[in-house]
Amino acid sequence: MLAERADLLVWLDLPFMRVTLPRVIRRTIRRRVHREKLWNGNVEAPFRTLFTDREHIVRWAISTRRKYDVLVPLLELEYPHLVVVRLRSQNDVERWLAGALSAAIRSSHHRHTGRD
């Protein structure tokens, strides 16, 4: 498993009903309407498959939304070296990207190049 070798896990735990589900729905509609190519030339299935395909992306998002509430704490117990950064809002994400992550990147760049 990757957690054995990782030292950081960034958990995007955004509000499901207000953020994640609307994003999944908008992205799915956009991809279907514009027939955007996905991987291996695939395109989004017709909208009606939301009701007929148990693995439709919107249904999958709903059925797996609590998965990481269980999985991440188990990973933390099993891999105590693993630092978990749990980001619960868009503001958290932006602050982390601008603050801690940005500082870590600058520090790493400086260590590797000797320059800022």
C-alpha cells in the first residue's frame, strides 16, 4: 500500500451536499453535453443511466461519501509516521496551498538548488 511509503496524506473532506455532489453533477452534465473525451476515448453515458447503472459516477459519489471517515483513521493507526492534513473547506484548501504547502515547496527548492 502507498501509505507505507508516504509521509503525507492530504484528505479533501469537503462538505458533500454543498460542494462535492454539486461539483460531480455539474462536471458530469458538462462532459455529457459537450461529449468530452475521458480516458481511453470514453464519454459520459446518457443521463438516464443515473437510474439504471449502480456504478454511475453520481451514484458512486453518494455511496462512497463516508468511506474515508473510516479509512483515514485506520491508516493513521496503522502508519503512525503518516502525517494527515484534513482540509474541510475551500478556505482550508486555499490557506494550506498558500501557506504550509507553499513554504514546504520553497524550502525543498532551496535545499535542492541552494537558491530561493
